[in-house]
Amino acid sequence: MNILYDYIYYAGAFGLIFIGIFTMMVKRNYIKVIIGLSILETGVNLFLISVGYISNGTAPIFSNPGIEAKNMVDPVPQALVLTAIVIGLAVLSLALSMAIRLYKHFGTLDLQQIKEQRW
Amino acid sequence: MNEMSILDPVLLIAIPLGLAFLIPLLGLVSKKIVRWIPVVGFLFNGIVALLILPHVLKQPIIVKIGGFVPPFGINLYAGSVGMLLASLIAITGFLVSIYAVKYITKGAEQKYHILFLLLLTGATGVVLTGDIFNLFVFFEILCISSYALVAYLGTRSGLEASIKYLIQGSIGSSFLLIGIGLLYGQFGTLNMADLARQIVDYTEPSVFVSMVFMITGLGIEAAIFPLNAWLPDAHSSAPSSVSAVLSGIAIEVGLYAVIRVLFTIFAVSNFFIFFMVLGVLTVLIGEMSAFAQKNIKRMLAYSSIGQIGLIVFAFSISTQLGVAGGLFQMVSHTLGKALLFLCAGYMIFRTGSMEISSLEGIGKKMPITALCFTIGTFSIVGLPPFTGFASKFMIIRAALANGELLLQILIGLVLVGTIIEGAYFFKIIQTIYFKGAHKTDNREEAPVTALIPMLILVSFIIVIGMFPNIIDKVLQPAASELLDQVKYIGSVLG
Amino acid sequence: MSLELLIMFAFGGAFLTYLAGKISSKLRDIFALLCSVALVVIVSSLYKVETTITLYNGFFGMPLSMRLNPMAWFFAIAIVSSSALVVLYSMSYMKHRERTDYYYFMLLLINAAMLAIVLSGDLVSFFISWEIMSWSTFLLISYNRNAALPAGIKYIVMSLIGSMCMLVGIISIYTAFDTITISEIVQHMATATAGYKLFLLIIFSITFGIKNAVVPLHTWLPDAYAESPSPFSAVLSGMLTRMGIFGFLLIMFVMVGAENSLHMGRGFFSYHNILAWLGAITIVIPTFIAMLQNDAKKLLAWHGIGQGGYMIVGIAFGTSLGLAGGIFHTLNHAIYIILLFLSVGAIEYSTNGLRDLNSLGGLFKKMPIAFLGGLLGICGLIGIPLTNGFVSKWLIYKTLILGKAPFLAFATLLGTWGTILSVYKFLHNLYLGQLPQEHQNIKKTPLAMQIPIVILSLTILVFGILPGLPLKSINAMIVSFGFTPLTVSIWGISSETGTLNMINIFSILLVVVAIFWLIFQAARKSTAVDQYDNYAAGAAIPKDKYNYTVEFYAPFYRMATPYLRDIFDMLYQKIARFTEFACDNIRKIYTGYVSDYIIYIILFLALLISAQLKWSVF
């Protein structure tokens, strides 16, 4: 039980990553693929956060003189995640804006039908 | 550092980035001035990079951003490899942006120039950074701006290629991030030198898994088989100036990142056979797919895959000679492929079609462009006296110097790829010069702004091809820098 | 005159000719001619000079050098003089064609590259010049468009295969001995193992065998010769293809050394014996295929392959006599095949591109000079005494008989027999017989085209009667390979086993001709008739042209055609088609479905991990 407790965040994160990739792999609708991408990114972000997480830890701020660094969660992954979220947002918005143009051109969002570019 | 403040590698990233964000403001002043901003930016970058280059050959410059001493904070590592590629990026960027002045006239011009600057900023950042998360960030700048640029024309094919590229590319980025997270979780640092110091055995499963994730993530941008399915679509649908940069810079930078991660962080020394076979497969599949193409840009894109395979092969020999040959092949591929895409751009622009058959008789109508194209193909195939020959010579020499039978067989297969490549490129040359003289439509020579970059690239190709010693002086320290992990750690951490 | 100047002059002349053509075509023609003549002068002034110079060290610090020795000089003079004649010829032949600037540029570039090949003192500059020659040849073969395009592709693909083999060979030498200078390689070669020498011999033989069109590597040649512009066909067959012979000499007798290359393997399965047999096959089959051709240039092309076989047989036999024969035959072949191509070119020029043997004829009176060229050319080709071909063939026969190789000797004789049969058709169908009506008023052969034909015709006779002239420098070359010199006089060769003295033959022939002439003079009964005044064994003569050579050798054709197919060409075509098929299908892995691409990515990841777990590849 203890093992699961320790690794629950990792399990959750990789669960999300697998769901995301699986969605991207099997879904034909472009919007659903984007949703899959979003889930994947969330999973990765969760993973990064859990790397630096310590249970019952405190925020990494030396607000009071008595706080020790030992119990602080690692601030670096949080900074990384912030960046990753911003990048993810950019990718997502680009992908969605292209969905609009895609629908205008092809009249469909079914990726199985959008295959003029091949071979 | 104080006495040469202009020679600060940070400027190589800061100036184009700053200019990119300045463009919307300057666009309010004058629409025309915007076109010349990338030109100015990369001219500056080129000069600075070439001025820094001789300094770093002796000693790498470590830039501590914000004054934090590594491994804390982010640092830039301007070594020989980084500066070699940074100069290459700046020069190519400069030439392509001159080309784009007249070429990009339709659509959201300002946004094109912003994205173009960002793309190359990202590329420069990747080659100069000494921090893996920073690497990820620059990598994303590179990727996102290339997704957008591929779809720049807003055509059916462009959009399709762009979304496919985006889907695969963002999976790659996620994998890269997972790899970085795994490394950070184990070693608590993001600094490449610090990581390199702490990783003793890369075959340990936890370290190995993070390496695999990073390789796969970066490998997608580097277009290693079988991760390269996006490449032919994206490179053929983008505007030609973008294709030139994507083929000439983006995939090379991706490959650089793979190599840097493998050599420097993980100190992989015997990943020979696997990557070698992968490289040869990439060569053969790329060239064979290119052979049957009817679309000129698609053919060039597949040929890029083949060239990347050759570079992968060269690096995986992982001797001084092999790595130098791989870097040299990068340089000659950048020059050659950028030239080919630039030429093809105006040929397509004038004929209005990407079909190879529509190029018939273009040798008469656009003699200079056709000549440049021919020289480009000769260089890519590896015929003397052009650069492609010198770099191929170096790679074959590295392969044979090793003395292993397997390597000799593999180099034979690579040469089979070269023969196939020769066959389809020579067919195009015949189409250009010796077919369909009857076509008398009003195709005219490309404008001067397009011819100047082409001719400069041609002169580079010929000069470096005849006097490879010029670049060999940079290649040798660069190769030893990539191979010597201990020195890298020492120069960053002191 | 130093060698740098010569090389710079050759390459610079080519570029400047192109630029001159942008100003005026007259200027270009004159400039090109002056350049070629100047090269002849420079090279001949270098006679008996032996020197080595280093051009520069810019190529990865390797010393790229040029060296002049008897072998280089011999080939160089042949290259520059044939080039000068061809340039002169082209002045008229190419006058009203398109892209003449480009034509001259490529022609001179090819000549410069060939010059650089024979003069190069190291393997890298050898390879660079070789490649420049290859791609510029490709560009010129494609010049005639249409049918020339597949011929060009065929040429360049085979040529690339050859170059890649050579590149591997050169770089392996470089890694093994750490030098690329030929003279240093020679010294290192003593330490190499026999297996390595054999590897070098084979890998270079592929390259040079392709260039010299040794069966089974000959298939590029017939199309390439037939479809190039005629003056260039002449260069192609005369000198360019024979760079292969130069290469064989270089690898066998200079680099690996005669004592090694002639003792590689045992008995029948020794390297030089197999090469000789390949040479014999190259003589027989292509010569008989030539007989089936109806295209004048294709016929000559197949003979070009066949004659190359004589040279290979001579060289591969590796005695002083054989080498002299092989090398001398290279020169002789160059002279008469250039002459023949120029004569055919003259006909092509006058009849607006006709070269079909069945629709021409009777051009003897209209084009006497071309007839002279054709006649002397085929005499040389057959090897009729008093023409140059006789001497070299005699040397080769003699070698084979002395070397106790009756089957090879029989093959060479069979080749000569086939040559006689087929060139008779060539001569007759072009110049003799009836002149078709539409050719009554054909264009005159211009002077610039007549001069080279006359010069070459005279050379055939001069070298036929005075074979000592070229044999002296050939002798010097043989000595530099380490063979015993031949006793050469200006009239021929004397050796302990048999003497060739052309003056005797010449005087005997002169007497015989004089007697016959006297007899004919005494009994002169012939009357000149119109060429349409024909006798057809009592049958009615058709009104239009009665060409009784259309079905020449028909029974022979019926018998031999099934065996005289170019099976190797068919094999290569099949391979090419298969490759195309494979190329067309392999790209289908890029299916266009993104989900497939994602699967590839996941598979790659899985493969990396599982490969490590299973085999620990890293």
C-alpha cells in the first residue's frame, strides 16, 4: 500500500500520458486528437510536478526564519511546468486555429480523409 | 570577456529575438522596412558569429546568464560546434531572408518575418545552450514557428502538412520533456555538464529510459527513420524559403541535439551498430522514396532524409574523423539543400507547378537559376569539385579507417543510396536542360534579390569544395569537443 | 612550360571559351581552336620531360600533385591532338545548332579533365578529374535530346557505380598507406598482402572496365556513342573510353606492379588471364552484334567495344610485345575511330541527320573526302597492311601465339573476320551503290570538316608505314613499367621470334600494285556507266532505288540473331526496372495517416528499449 502511496502521482501522470497517446493514435477526429494532445501534456506536467514533490512539504519560500529547506518541495520543476504549460498553450492554440482553416479547406476534420500528402 | 563585449554569444540569441518582437512596432512605421529586418538581424549575427568563432576554437566561452555560476542558473556553452552551427545558421538565415524580400509578398508578411526570426533564434539557442530545459524551450520555439510557417501559405497541402507535423512534433516534445523530467528526478540538475558528471553508467535502466525518451523526442525533429514521416509533407508544402531553412537548418539542429545529448550527457561510446544501421536505413529509404517522386519539392525533401541518414551514419562511427565528417556533411547539406530549395522556389513560382515535367526547358528561360540548381544537385550527389564530395570523402574515409567489416558493408549500402540519388537528380537536370524547348511561355529569370543568395551559396559550395582546409580547421576542434566529454565538464564547472 | 600552366590553360580555356561565346560565336570558335592548338604545342614541347609538381595542399592537407612521365605524355598528346581536330571539325558541324557555347565549353572541359587525369600524380586529383570528366560527358551525351536522354542516364548511372568503386578503392589505399601520391603508393605496395592487392585490382577493374566497356560492363556504350553529336562521339570513342585503358595500365603496371598483377591467382583463374578472356569475349560478341546494326553510328559503337577488347587482351597478357600492342592499338583505334565518326558526321551533316545504312548510299562522288576517311578508317579498323591497325593487331597476334594461347588468338582472328564482314556493309551502304534521288543535291562538306578527315587519313598511313614513330614513346612507357624494351626501328619491330618491317611490306605491296596497274592499263576494257545502270541477274530493276544490301547477310542473320542479343543489357534493364519498382513501393510506408506515424514513433521507442533489454546494443 505504501508503494502505491509513494508512486501514485507517477502512476497518475503516466496513466494520463498513455491515455493521451492512445487517444491521438486511435481517434480520427482532429479535435479529439488535440484533446488527446492536451491530456498528454497534462500528464507530462503532472509528472514534472511529482518529480519535485515531497509529501507534506511546504512552499519553497523562506517566509519565516524557522523553516528548513529540507521539507520544501523542489521549486525548479514548478518553474519548468509553468514554462511547459505556456508552451503547451501555444501549441494548442495553434492547433485549434488550424482546425478552423482545415475545416474550411477540407470540409471535414476526419484525419483519415485528409491524406492528400502521402508517399 | 569585458574587452570583447560585442563578441558575446548571448547577442546571437537576443538580437533576433528582440527584432522579432520589434517587427509589429516597426510595421506601424513602414511596411517595407519589415522585410529587411531579418536581413539586418542575420547580417549582424553572421558577423558576430564569425568574429567569435576563432576565439572559441582555442577555448569555449561559457556565458553565465544572470551571473549564476553553473550548475546553478542557465549557462550558454559557445564551443566550436555551437559556433560553427551558429555561424551556419546566421549565414543561411541572412541569405534566405534576402531571398524572401521579394519572394514573400502574399499573406501576412509581418508574421512571416516574425516567425522566421523566431525559428532561427530557436535554432541558435539549441546549438548554444548548456542546459537541457533551456534546450527544450528553444526547441519548442523552433518547432512551433516551423509548424506555423509550414501552413503560412494557407493552402490545403500546407495545412495538412502542418497539422501532421504538429501532431508528431508535439508528441516528440512531450517525450523530450518526460526524458528531462526523469533525469531531473534522478540527478536534481538540468545543467548538461553537471548531468554529464553525475551520470556514470548510461546502461542503468532508469538512466537509459530517460535517454531513450530524449532521443525519440529529438529524433522526430532530426528526421531519423522511422520518425520522419512529417518531413516530406512539411518541406514540400512550405514556402520555398521556409523549406530551405527547414531542410538546411531545422533538421540539422535536431540532429545536433541528439548527438549532443548522446555524446556529452550520456557519454555513449558504443552505440555504433544500432545507429549505423538506422542511418543506412534512413539513407536508403530516403533516396528510394525520392526516386519515384513527381513533385520536385517532395523529391528534395526525401533527398534531405537521405542526407540526414548519411550524417547519422557518420556520427555513429564516433571517431574524430567520423564526427568531423558528419559535421562537414551537415555544412555541405545546408549549403546544397538551401540552394536547391531557393532555386526550386523561383522555378515553381514561374511555372506555377511543382511537377517535375513542368520544369522542361527552364534552362533556357532561367539560365542562372538552372545553373545554380545544377551545381546544387552535383554537390548533394557528391561530385567533385563541390563541397558534397569533400564531406563524403571524409565520411568514407572515416568508415574505412575503422577497419570493421560491417562498416565496409554499410558504407557500400550508403554508396548505393548515392547512386540512386545521382540517378534521379541527373534526370531532373536533363528535364531542365534537354527537354521541351518548344515551351515559350513568359517565364523569366528570378529577381536579383533571389539570385544574389543563390550565387553566394554557389560560391561557398565551390570554394569549400576546392579548399576544404578552410573549414577543416573548425571541424577538427568541433569534433574533438563533441567527443571529449571530460573537457566539456571541466570547462563548464571549472 | 610547367604543368600548372598546362592545366590552368586547359581548364581556363574551357571557361573563357564559354564567355567568348557570349560575345560572338566567331570569336568563340577561333578562341577554342587556338586554345586546343596551343595545348598541342605545349604538350609536344614537353616531350621527354619528366617532372612532378605539387598543385596545392588545400584538400585536407593532402598534396595534390601533377606528374609527367612517358605514359602521361603519350596519352596527353593523343588527347590534345584529337581534341584540336575535333574542335576544328565542330566549327562547321555545330554551326547552326543550339547551345553551341555550352557544347564547346563541355567539349573543352572534358578534354581538360582527361588531360588532368593522365597528368595527375595522386589518386585524389585523379578521382576529381575523373568525376569532372564523367559529369561533363553526361551533360554532353544528353545534348541531342530525345533518345539521348535515356542514353545519358544509363551512362551516368554506370559511371557513378564505377566512381563509387574507385572512391572506395582510393580511400582504402589512403587509410592503408596514409598517402595518395602514386609514386609513394608504389613503394608501400610491397608490404601489402596479396589479398589486398587482389581487392584493389578488382575494385579498380570494375571502374575502368565500365569506362573501357569491357563485357559485361559495356552496356552504356552503344547508346551513348550513337546519340551524342558526332564530333563528340569521336572524342568519346577515341579518347574518353580509353581512359579505362589508362586506368588499367595505372593500376596493373604502375601501382600494383607487373610482377604482382601478373601473378595473382593460379592457372586459368589468375587475374590477368580472366581479364584476357573477358577481353576476348569483348572482341567477339560485340563485333558480331555490330554486323546486325543498321545505324552507322551504332555499328561503329559496337566496333568500339570490340576494339577495346584487343587492347585489354594485349595489356592483360603482360609481355613487352603484348603491352606495346595493346597501347599502340589504343592510339591506332583512337585515330581510325575518330576518323570514322567524323566521316559519318560529315554524312549526317550533309543529309540532315541521316545515319540509317539502308536509306543512304552512293555518296562516293558527292563526298569524296568523307569517302576517303571512311575507306582508310575501315582499313585501319580491319587491320589491312600499311594501315596503322595492322601493326598493332600484328603485335597482339604475335603475343598470343608466342604466349601459347591459341584460343585467345583464334578469338582475336574471329573478331577481325567479323569486322571485315560488317565494315564492308558500312562502306558499301554509305558510299557505294546507288545514290537516292533526294540526296542528289546535298550540302558540300565544309573545309573545316575536311581538314581533320584528311589529317587523320594521312596519320593512318604514316603510322602504318612508319610504326616506329609512336612505338618509340610506347617503348619508353613499357620500360618505365619494368619490362624489357623492344627493339624498335622506324620501320617496325625486330625481335628474336619475328620481325615486322613495314618497309618490306610497303615495297612488296608497291610492286604488286604497280604490276596490277600495268595489267589493268594494258587490258583496259571497262566503260563508265551511270550508277542507275544496273544488272539484276535478269530480273526487272525497280524504278526507285535498288538497294541490294538491305538484307545483307540475311542467312547469317537468321542463324546468328538469337545468339547475338545483348543479354547483359537486358539483365541490367531488369535490375533497373526492379529497383524502380522497389523504390515506388518502399515509399508507401509514408501512408498519409497520422495514426500510422504515431505508431512508428511508439514502435521506435519500444524498439530502442527492447533492443537494449534483449541484446544490450548500447
